[in-house]
Amino acid sequence: MNTATWPGLILLVAARTVLFAVLGMAVWAVTPLALGWTSTTVVTGSMAPAINAGDVVVSMPMAGADVEPGRVVLANDPDHADRLRLHRMLERNPEGALILQGDANPEPDSSPIGNEEVRGIGVIRVPWLGLPLVWLRAGAMGPLVATTAALAVLCAIGSGQLQQVRRPAAIALTGTLAALGVLAVATLPPTASAAFSARSQSTAAFTTAATVDYGNLIRTAKPIVFWEGDTADPARDTSGASASTNNAGLTTQAGAGRTGRGGAVYLARPTGGMDLAKRFPGPGPQSFTLELWFKTGLQGQGGRLIGYGESRAPRSSGLYDRAIYLTTDGRIIYGNDGYGPNRLETKSRYDDGQWHHIVATRDASGMRLIVDGTALSRQAASVQSYDGHWRVGYDNLSGWPSAPSLNSFPGWADDIAIYDRALTVTEAQEHYRAGRPN
């Protein structure tokens, strides 16, 4: 005799509806594989809002030469041999390669995609189905465990067990459907970084930034100096390298840092700066990375953040390059060699009162500027040859393109690090994700 109540029946129907919906989405994601199509789980938000992290995208094979602008393209990532890229095609360059861009990215990808690297075009989007894989990759066990528990409850309700109804066939069917759904999700093909690359590159979701100790992450990367700005002395080095430093007029303020808890260094002093006491003999550093967080809400002024110069703070250098500065229209310029002939510059402005992350690198392979996880790059370029020091804050910018009238930065800097090697783009993006304010 069926003793189920109306509320119980409603729960039974609702649970089975959800389970069938999950199975249906899994079928949509997996069935096309039999046709030679490709299913990939998106792990970043660079194609939002059309495609979000955790969505599964099914791609139909298509020759690269046949792809038209506007199509979402799945291709081998030219910057990472073991990854895929899922971005929208904008146009072709003069050589016929595809230029892609994420819908959420401000700039096109700088690495073109050859026709032979195209795997297909996206034709089916299955929302949310890949979220367990995204959580698993990110180590976010909370939502993963919660989802598993919810699925177990749905299976119990859908099988009729909570209504004490003996229906072996229904129980078997519901359990089978749930198992198939889980199996389908668990066996999806590799993830696709709908990721930023070169001009637009990001390789993971930002779900676990709060779980990473940013300072320890930086120290693990072995900087030659690390100014965290968390004590009264802005030039206090916490890298572990025991660097000798010098402060000339800069101050810190507790609670002003990017997290709202730690301190930050106030750079808006007329000739205020700090430097690394070590003097590098000519030709000066050839492989290096400059990294920091900055914030200013004062528009129309700009100022120098960090760079290399022949003099120590607070004196103005006669020779100066390897510099990062904010222009009067809020753009970031990173340049090498006298007066910055070899430079990278952003199109977006960053004098918006928010914290932003900058990494600038140079080595024999080229120079890169990564701002908030989005990267610009160019081939190897020369630097000026002279003895000098790494300096933060004020120094000369005379003769440089779009140089501000005042060389002091009108705002804050936090977690300033200098390295004697070029960080990879992946490392820079990992630092951004770990340190990004919530």
C-alpha cells in the first residue's frame, strides 16, 4: 500500500525532476563525443557573460581556414603546450592567423592562432555542469562537499526512501540516473582556459584567493627585496634575503593596504623614494621583475612607481630606465633603454581609486607587462647600460613618452617586490589571484 503523503509526493517529483535535469545536461555534454566533437569545461571568466567558469562547451570540428569572425573558437593555447583556449574570433592578421579575444577582456590576445591549431567552434553551452571540476582544481572542497551532499539527499528523496515506499525499480532507476550523471561529469575531457594570453592571459578561476598567504607566496618566488609596507619603516625588507635598503621621505599607514588590514606605502612626496642600497655595475640588471600593487584616485596627474636609476633617493638620476609610471590619462607605461624606446603601454586607465597589480619583466626572451592578470609582451629589447640602483617612487622621467609633469606618484603602493629573474606570466597571474582584494 502506498503511504506517501502529498508533500512527500511533491518532494519525490521535484527531486526526480532535478536529477533528470542533471542527467539531461550531462547527456548534452557527453553524447556529442561519439560524433568526434569535443567537450571542455571552462575554468575562467574571460568569456563572461556568454560563457562562465564551470560551463561545459561542446565544440564541433572545423578547419581553421573556414572559421569566420564572431565564432567562439577552441584551439591549442600557443602560450601553453598542455592547454586549450576558448575565445571569440575577431579577425585574421596579414599572415592569415586568427586573432582571438575573450568577451570580458579589454584587449585582443597578442598570440595569434594558426589554422592548424584550431580544434573547432563552440556550438553548445551546458551551464554549471563543470563546476565540480572547477572546484576540484581550485581545492574548494566546501562547495564540492555541499553539492555531493545535496545530490545524495536528492537521490534518497527521488528513490522514495524517505516516504518508505518499496519501489525497487524506481530506486534502481533513480540511482542509475544519478550515477550516470556523476560519471558523465567526472569523465568530461580536459578543461579549457577561456583564458587571457599575452595581452589577455589568465589561467585559473579566482575562487581560492583568500586561502593563500600572499606574503609567503611572494617569498617562495625568491625576490631580492620585498617591501610589504606593514611596519612604520616602509623600507623594511621581509624577503629573507637581508637586503640593505634606504628610505628618503616615504611613510606607511596602517590599514591602508590592499586588504584593508595591512599597511601601505604613501608615495605622494615631492622627492620621496626608497631604494635598494646595492649598486649594480654596468650594464645593470638584464633579467628582472618589478612587482607591486598600487592605488590612486587622483586623475590627470600620473607619476613614477618604480624603476632603475644611477642615483639613490632622493636625488634625481641623470640616467634612468627600466621604469613603470602612470601617465596623466591614467595609462601604465613600462619602458626600457634611454627615454623608453622599448616599451609596453596599456589602453585602459587605472587612476580609478582601486587597487591594481603590476608585474613588469625582462629577460633574453622579451619584456612583459602584466596588469591585473592581463599581459602585454614584445620581443627582447635592449636596456640602457650604466651603474645604478632599483628605486621606488620619485625619480627622473624627462624625455619619456607621456611623462607626467610631476615624477612622484599621487597615491599608495603595497607589497613591492624586485626579482633578479623574469617571473612567468603564470606566476604573475597566480600572485594576482592570491592578492586580489575580495
